[in-house]
Amino acid sequence: MTKSFEILKRDVAGRIGKLSTPHGTVETPTVMPVINPNIQLVDPFKMKEMGAEILITNSYIIYRKEKLATKALNDGLHSLIGFDGPIMTDSGSFQLSVYGEVEVDNREIIEFQERIGSDIIVPLDIPTPPDVLKEQAEKELGITVDRLEEARKVLSKTNRLVAGPIQGSTYTDLRSEAATQATKIGFDVYPIGAVVPLMESYRYADLVDVIVSSKMGMNPNYPVHLFGAGHPMMFSLAVALGCDLFDSAAYALYAKDGRYITINGTYHLTNLKYLPCSCPICQNHTVEELKNDNDSTKLLAEHNLYVTFEEIRTIKQAIHEGNLLELVEMRCRSHPRLLDGLKRLYSYSSWLEQYDPVSKSTFFYCGPDSATRPEVLRYSTRLNRFNIVGKTLIRNPGLNLKTSGYDNIFDFKPPFGPYPTELSEVYPFNTELSENYDYEALTSALKNTLKIIENNPESEFTFVKTEDMSHPILEQIEDLACIIDYTDKRK
Ligand code: GUN
Ligand code: ZN
């Protein structure tokens, strides 16, 4: 069913992929600018120049307006929008979530999307908001699943892609169940729905729970769309968890409100004295011009899109190099609630570890959260693979210590702790970290040291203690190993 998606490169649970549609192939992760069929703020061809490979529009808005519907039915959706690349259509579920009801049923809007030539068709799912009673979430999920089944039947012969939205409110068990049911029916893309309220209120930790529980219910290689996610500051976090598609109405909604997107958050134009961006709009205008130009909204929308696509390229390059987590750690420092999202992501390190490549570029220790990265967890669970006999020295590789008389030399580097010196150039032991490493890194390193010593009673361990090691675990190590106290030698 997901024959249309091919994964080219991985990092964490993120990936660079290829999604094939009737109007061409799209490289993911990517963001689909939302097009309002009534008013086009930015020309779709201009969007293509900026980096847009696929657009999304709302089939319900077209369906409802006779003039638009007639043109779409006669000339096709691509002619109506003025874009020859892939176009995804939403179903009216968004209107359902805002107004409570829509004047169309599931079958009708699905058939309409197919007739106008949509590349990715979305059934009329029910976007259940966060925090509702579980009975409501279950009941609405039941209706959504029935509609997904109907969609699959109605579209049994289509050559279009069909999306199977995942609902379940903030209940992680329902999200997993929804994902399992949707993948059983079989779709080409799996959008995670009703997360806009979480993002609007900066509930990034809850958003991480929703994404991970949805992914856990499905084959993680299937393509996932995070519905309504348009602010580039959270893209890398979502990509690291395995989201491939985003859609942005934010670029236009923010522009209408005079808001200027940056990767670290949004400014109102009235608060901007300088333009920090180098896109063509910002190069060719002053703040005053942006504020007062007749086309101010359009210019701002274009800037917002430039920044959005710049971040997509930054993320793809990070996946290519294998340093996506370093990027996520930087991005999540732009808002305390995003930092909560990062911490929640690392609470799933044992899940992420299964998908994270075993070898990539240098591991940069970016602060205490890095001590809980999947690579660190992986090492601590693999320590029991060592079978050490004879005399073993665990030393700081930066010190010029005599190594004769030892059968095994282990280098000690936080957050990993001891590893065989032969592996010092090998990922992840080639870690770069500040000389003034933090308590969390030391804790993880000393825990691993203790584990290695306890696991190998046949070996006689000598541990080199340096002055930067003040930690309760050290006392336990001192009970089991000979200690070379390097703190005295420096005096
Ligand atoms: N747009 C934003 N959220 C949703 C959702 O949950 N479902 C659909 N169909 N569209 C959306
Ligand atoms: Zn700009």
C-alpha cells in the first residue's frame, strides 16, 4: 500500500524519502504550503522557486463554491490552482473542527476529490481535540475508522494516493490503536490529526507523545504527515520522530497578522528594527518598507515561506550528515516549552535507538539532555557484551600515563564512560564535548564504569580519578577498583 514511499537516508527516526504521486515525485521531509482557492497570496510558481514541491488545498472550499467547483470539475484541480506538480486536498474536516458540522458526507467529498484530480485524497475524519473525555475520543475514532474503510472501498480502483488520518485526542493508547487500524485498512500516507490545538498552546511534550504513540502503532517506515504543523521552529523535532510531511497555512495567516517568522520564533513587524534574514524580500526591503508597502502581506508571506523552506533544507542536510539530533537540540532551545518537547523525545530514546543508525558523523555533546541520547542508552545496554580478563586500566586519554603492565586499556570519556582505546576514533566514542563537562555526562559515564567493573569480576581494574570527578558513584568504584588519584599529581 505504501509502494509510493521509498526511504533514502535515515537519522534518528527521521529520514529523507521519496513520495511518488501522479503529478511527480516529492522529496521528504517537506512542507506543503496551504493554498486558499479563493485568494492566492503567493503565486504557486513562485512557491516552486522557493522550494515547494507539493501544495495542499481544501476540497471542501472548492466543492461549496459553484464557480470553483465547476472549473475544478471541467478543467481539473491543477488548472484551477495553476500548479502542475502534486496537490493534496483536505476534506473539510478542518471546518468540521472549527464549526462543528459540514454540509457534505464522506463518500461525496472523497468522490469529489477523485473527480477533480487530487494527488492525495483525504477522507472526512473527525478531528477530536485534546483532553476530551475518553468516551468521546473513542466514539469519534470509531466513526473516523468507519469512514477510512468507506474511503478505501470507494477508491478501490484509484491511481491517486489516499491518506488515512490518525485521531484519538491525547490518549496515547487510542493513537496507537488508530494507527494500527488505519494501516490494516491500508493507505499511502498517514496524517496525524487534531494536533493544531497542542501546537497553538505550545504543548510540545504532549505533541511528542501523540507522534510517538501513533508511530508505535504502525510500521515506522510508512510516510507520516503532521496535520496543520507550519511553524519551522518545530520541524526538526517532528522529523526526528519520523514525520515526513507538514502543511503550512502559518506563512499566510501570520503574514495577514503582520508577523515575521524566524527559526527561533515570530516577531510582529512593529517590534522589528532590523531584518535578520537574507532572503530576497529582506535583502530588497527595509523594515519600514515591509510595514508600509501596499503588498506588505504578500511580501511578508513570501519571506515566511523562504524561512520555512530554508529550514527544510537545513534538516535534510542534517539527516544527510547524521547530525539531526544536534540540530534538534539547538532548535529546542528557542522556547522553554520546546525544550520540554526535547526532553520528552529523549524519554523515548529506547524506541528511537532501534531506528537510529549505528554509525554517523561526530557526536556533539550539547548539554545535559545529550546524556540521554539514544546512542548513550545503546552503549549502556551493550556493556554486557564485554568479556574482560587480566589487568585493565581505565584512564583519561588526555593524560600521559604509563600503560605498560596492563592487558586492556580503556579510555574514559563522558557521557559514555570507558571504551576500548582502539575505538577512540569510532562513532560514537569520537564525541566532541566541552572540557568542563556537566554532572549528567559524568553520572552516565561513572554508572557505565561501575557496570563494566561489576560485570567482569575476573579482571583487576585500575581507575584514574581526575580532579573534575566529584560524584557519589565514585565511592562505589573506589570499593571495587585500584585508584590512581590524579588530583594530587597536578598539585
Ligand atoms: N487540518 C488540521 N488538522 C486536521 C485533521 O485532524 N484532519 C484533517 N482532515 N485536516 C486537518
Ligand atoms: Zn526574509
